[in-house]
Amino acid sequence: MKSDNKINITADACIVGSGCGGGVCARVLAEAGMKVVLVEEGGYFKAEDFTQREDDAYQKMYQHRAGLATDDLSFTILEGKTVGGSTTINWTTSLRTPRFVLDHWEKDLYLEQYSYNELVPYFEKVERYLNIHPEPYERHNENNRIVYDGARALGYHSFASGRNVDGCIECGFCGLGCSYDVKLSVNLTYIPDAEKAGAQVIPRARAERITINGKVKSVEGNLLAVESDTVTGSFSIDAPIVIVAASAINTPVLLLKSKLANSNGRVGSTLTLHPTTAVLGLFDRIIDPGYGIPQSAVCDEFMNYRNDGGGYWIEGVPVHPALAAISLPEFGERHRKLMESYRHIGASIVLVKDTDSHGRVQINEYGRPVIRYSIGDRDLRYLREGLETAARIHFAAGAREVGTLHVRKTIFGSPEEIPVKLTAAKYGPNEICMYSAHPLSSCRMGVDPRTSVVKPDGETHEVPGLYICDGSILPTSLGVNPQLTILAVAEKIAEGIVDKL
């Protein structure tokens, strides 16, 4: 019922967030016959809304207009704010959770429900549904061949990663929303299927709190204007089941504002960021880093290679002009000269699996996220090693010179210069540009209610009927792009909810 710009609905389940977790839950629960209402802070965009312009996409579909950051501004965190969540604006990379991670969950954390053998059927189910497949070599663009060919030239293992696409035309603008409806993101798959089964999706609806009234929970929040965050109304959804799937940043924010599921103080306390930085190679040949399939090649030679649960991963990364201008070092005339070389720049990212770093999500007096993160000594060593490896890969692929994203210019004219200059470089906050597109683990699942927020089935230890189903519940960092893992875990949790009912 809607009147005076207020929405009041009674449902069987209310889902907050429409990304990997929320989209899957909406589909599974709706197809089981439940009345499902899904609220999403961002807009519900179609192919014609994706303009392939960076300024437009960052404004409309990224959290904080792509300006979300840690409190010291040392990490920029890229997350989606749109129906489909980050899947709408990611680069399609779809990888299974590494076996060593799942073995750790099973044997050390007692999460037998998430063993390798238990999750494989769910990986396979998602891969079939989203047509996840690797690209043949001829479809890798020049930027991804740097990783693929350069790694192999050095004797490192590299491979083509899976992608959730069907009929990709290789335009390169996946990160700005697919204008051709060929990226099988959640907004084109799980959400429409949920709607066909009767689910109601309410975009531009920001959940502000959850209140408990016996067995019924109320999700309350504000309706937002189409082109801004101006409040235009309010909503209240009453349901016995509430599933929070608002991301590893916004899920703990909502729980903290609601003062729920946090008597042990664990909500938001175990954030991982998958610390990421980049190397840039300058090539004589044209690379055009913003065109072609954005991310299709991976070097995994150094993931868990010391059997300590850590390591790093190297991927190709698309770089469009605005992102390049922000990321490239130097100022003024020297920065302009770098931008003039844009078409000859190749870019690769180094992603470090968190092991001894510490992150936390809290809220300030206005209820907004305060994100803190400090990188640990072991993870920092892997970051330095990863930069050296990625730089060597670029030289092996034919780069004339290679540089990092250190604030103070760090450029190598030959492989021999790499270790000396990286040793002299600084790595403190704001000494090197750091990013995260994979925040996880801020509301971890576990068997012990003293040290975790949710049970293995996704239900919070403290509030029956209150579930969390997104990357925040993963018990550790993955070390790989998390899309496929979150989708598979969400399938398992959603099935469990239906079976329980």
C-alpha cells in the first residue's frame, strides 16, 4: 500500500541489497512461493542507461560516487550502488574459491558445510546459470596478454579466468555497466527471475534500521530521488525473515545502527580488503588499456606458495582515461606527458590475500561508515614481492619501462633496477595508491557465537529469522575475486532457508 509517499508492506521475507547475495536469495525464495520484497539503495538501470562514460557511471552506480575510502584515505574502496550490486559494474571475473581456503574453513574453522566437496555442486550450478567460461587466447586484448604471455615467459603459471558473459562484443566498458545486455550480472539474471516469480523490487530505497517486534521484523528506511540522495518518502517492510545483503561495508553499518546481533562486538570487526595496487608498463606498441575484454588473464603462481595461507595474485586491469588520470603519478606537465602516452600503457594489478592485516567498519555520529584498515607485516612483504613480480612480467612482455603507483616516482628502466628501487620506496598510508574492490568478512560466519556473527546457515546467532547473506559472512579473505564464491554460498544459504520453512 502506498499513500502520502509512504510504503508499508507485509511480506514473508524482506531482503536488503540486490547484489550476489540478495539477488540469489530473492530468486530462490520467490520461486519457492514466498512473498519477497527486496529494497535497494541504488537505481534500477537498463542497457540504455549505461552511457559508457566514467563520470556518469561513477556518479550513478558506485558507492560514494567511487570515493568510498578508509578513514585515513589510504585505500579507495570500489563498490556498486545499483540493482545487481557490484556485479553490474564489475569486470566479469568469476573464479572458484581456492581449495586451500576451503580446506582451512573445513578443518580449522569447523565449517564442514563449506568444504570443497560441499561447494562444488553450487559452483557448477552458478557456472551453468551464468554461462561462466574462460576466453580463448585470441580474445585476450593486449593488456591481458601482458599477464598471460609475460608470466609464461618467466616460467610462471597463468591462465584464462572465467567470465559470466554470453555474446560479449569486447567493448571494454564492463565496469561502467553493460550497454549490450551480454554481461550476465545479477540485474539481468537472478533479479528478473525473482520478479517473474512474484518478488517485488523497490529501487532507490535506503534501509536505515531494523526493529524487532516479536517474531516480526520491520525494515525501515527512506525513499530517494531518482537522480540524487534527496529523501522523497519512507518505507516499512514487515516480515518474519529479514536477509541483509548490503555488502561487507553497509551490512555492518545497518546492524550497528539497528543495535542488533552485536553483543559480542564482532559486527564490523574483522573486515578484509584484498589489498590491491598496480604496476604500469610503457610499451612501444599500442596497448589501449581501456578497450577489449577488461579482465581475462591471471597469474596465480604465488598464491599460497609458501603454504602459509597468504600470497598474491596478478591480473590484467582495464584503465579508462579518468581512472588513469587519477592513478598516474606526477603533476602538471609531467602528468600531462604520461597521459599523452595513454594508448601505450599496460596495467596489471597485484592483489594480496589478507592474513595479518586488520580492518574494521564502524559508524560515526551521523550513521555513516567509518572504515579502518592497517596492512600487516606479512601482507606488506607479499605486496612488495607482488610488485616486483608484476614489474618483471611487464618487462618480459616487452615493456620499455615500468612504474608503480608510489606517490614518489618509482620507475624501473630495466629488471635489474626493480629490487633496489622497491626497497627504497615507502609503503605507509598515502605513500602508494591502494585499492579494494573485494571487501569481505566483516560479519563472519562461525560455529562459536562468541567469535562470529552468523551461524553456518547464515542466521545471526542472536536474532532468529535475521540472516546475512553477502561477502561479509565469508570467514576469511579468499585471495581471488569473490563473485562466484558469494553466489555459490548464497545459493546454499537460500536453499537452507526454504528447507527450514
